[in-house]
Amino acid sequence: MALKITVIGTGYLGATHAAAMAELGFEVLGLDVVPEKIELLSTGRVPMYEPGLEELLAKHVAGIEGSSGRLRFTTSWEEIGAFGDVHFVCVNTPQKHGEYACDMSYVDAAFASLAPVAREGALVVGKSTVPVGSAERLSALLPEGVELAWNPEFLREGFAVDDTLHPDRVVVGVRSERAEKLLREVYAVPLAEGTPFVVTDYPTAELVKASANSFLATKISFINAMAEVCEAAGGDVAKLAEAIGYDERIGAKFLRAGIGFGGGCLPKDIRAFMARAGELGADQALTFLREIDSINMRRRGQMVEMAREAVGGGSFLGKRVAVLGATFKPDSDDVRDSPALNVAGQIQLQGGQVTVYDPKGMENARRLFPTLVYADSALDAVRGADVVLHLTEWREFRELSPEELGAVASSRVVLDGRNALDPERWREAGWTYRAMGRPAA
């Protein structure tokens, strides 16, 4: 008999996972404690922007004309317990207020609600990013006959649907052959396509996610540190990155210097990893992550200083600054810990008149920074600007006409905080182009 799957928590991770499981052929029931979210998802819509996700939902949500009907949503724990053979826990683990450690209250609440209703023989699968040791503790909360596995997620915002349907690896922390067998059944389609299936114990599965994010953060901060050295030495960090990227031991990905990483995962995950290492008495092993975090945060201040220099080197008072980008990365509407908005906010606090435009993140940006000015287009944002800051590498921005923007800008100065624009194209249109770690001309 085909497995029935539940997904607990229907945020970014959960909504994507639920839709993908339905696409893989399973009957799926998603749960959230926020009724408004369930109502929205039940109409095939999502509370965030993720390319392809709404189309996938509409293909499977019950009640939508032409859908498979394999995907439903509920707020009832009893319904979840009676329905599911495999329960995926996909709730949020934000950073604790005023601390580095992650807040496990949502995960703990999910397990406390699921434990009394889960059927004997059910498998509970944690996907949330948690401190190492959590699975061991949480397994003790489940009743006899209900087993736990840990299956970390590796989604990239903007590519989440593809990453779920065609993952580059599936990692499972299990304690029995039965749990492994069930998860092989869940992921049978990607495994048949050749996706590696890595079987580990609980702690290793939990550490894989933390380690992967730490390595990625290290690579990004490394090239940003090299950009600082290039600035001092007169080198070109883009050429440096190209040269070292050809070394297959290093690789070219994530070697584009800029204003650093943000979002709801990378910053809080490396901080939580440091905090947990400290609790385990292994804090010295991760002291380097403090410097990674420090380099990353320093980039934002350096972009503010570049902008100040560009408007005359003194005060921002009376100066108009256009900011292209509000989300922490392109192909997303996520503005959590966005370097672009952080820079915009700092400049505004120092007296600058800041106008922001982003293709998808305007609504979320307005909620977070209501005092900034928001434009309906890149052209409107640049109109009358003394300096233009390119801070999120949307394709739309790479395709802008420097000539058209130059016709409405007060001064043709562009600061490329993502090293993603074509310097020659902008300079040919009469712009002064600057980017971190690159020569001025």
C-alpha cells in the first residue's frame, strides 16, 4: 500500500516539501497552526515568492480544477495522526532574541502535539535545521512504536522546487533498517535518477547541514576578505576569483565578492553552530566562524562608506540614493537579514534620501523598513539620484539600459555591491562604475 505523508509546518520549507511529495505521487496532508496560511494554501497559493511553487501546488491541491487532488491541508493534529505513515517536521528554528543559539520552541511544540496522535509504526522525520543532539532528545518524546529519523534540507531559495524533486544528495540519520527502507521508498524517484543516498547516525545528519552552511559562508567571506586586500593593494578581485576558480580543488562557485550573505538561514545557522559547539566544549573548533560572521557584517558598512565617498565624502544630508534590490538574493521575496536593506537603512539613518526598488520584495521590505521610499520601477528609483547602488543581483538589473538610467539620474555613479553588472557597458554610457575589490577605472 502506498505511503501517506504529512508535512508539519507549511512555511517556505514545508509548503515546498508538501507540493514535491504530491508531485512524486504520494497522498499528502499538510498542517499548520496558522489558519490563514492553511486557507491560502488550500486555494493553491503561497505566502511567499518561490519560482514554480504555486504552479506545482495548483497541480495537486484538492478542489482545484484539473489537479491530482493528492494534496490537502489541515489545522487538526488528530487528522494528521490518523492519516500519516511518515510525518515530516518542517517548522522554523529562528535565532533566539539576543543570543546566538537557535530557538527550538516551534520544533518542541510540534513534537509535543504529534506524539500523542501518531499511530504505532509511524516514522517521524525531522527536516528542520537543529543543533546537534536535538534528534536524540526529541526521539525520547515519541511513544513506543513511533520512530524518529533525521533528514536535513538543503534547499536554495529560488531553486527550492528543483532542489526537492532533484536533490544533489539525500542524507538520513536513522536507527533501524525499517526507517532507512521507508525513506528509500519516499525518495525512490530521485534515487532512481542517481541521487546519492547517505545513511548516517543522528548527530552526523544534524552536523551535515551545519557544516555545509558553514563551508558556504566561509567561501563567501573568504573572497570578500580578498576584496579588502585587493582594495588596499590595487588588485582586481574579479580576476583573482576567476584565476583561483579554475583550480578544481577550489571551484568558481560563490567566489563573487560583494556585500555578503544574509537571509533566514546562513547567518543564524553559523551562529547557532558556534553556540552549540560551545555547549559541547568544542568552541575552539569553530572560532573561525566568528571571523567569517565579522567579515560578512563588515561588508555592509564598507558599502555605506563607498556610497558616502561617491556623494562627496561628507554627509548624506540632502543626497538622493537609489538602491536596486531589497531581497537578500534574487528569485526570492525574502528580506530577512537582507544586506541590501541593511545598507539602505544605514544610509537613511545618516540623512540620505533613499529610494528602493526590487522586482519581488517590495511588500516585505515595506513591512520591515516602512520609512524608506519605494519606487515602482528601477527607472523611477534612479530618477534624480546622486548615486545608484546595485545590491541584489536580479537578472532584471543586469539587463537595464545604462543609457536610459543615465538620462534620469542626477549623477552617473553606480556602485555594484554584487560585482554582477558589466563595467564596460556602464562606463561606455558615461557612468563612473565602482565595485568592491576592483580598480576604479
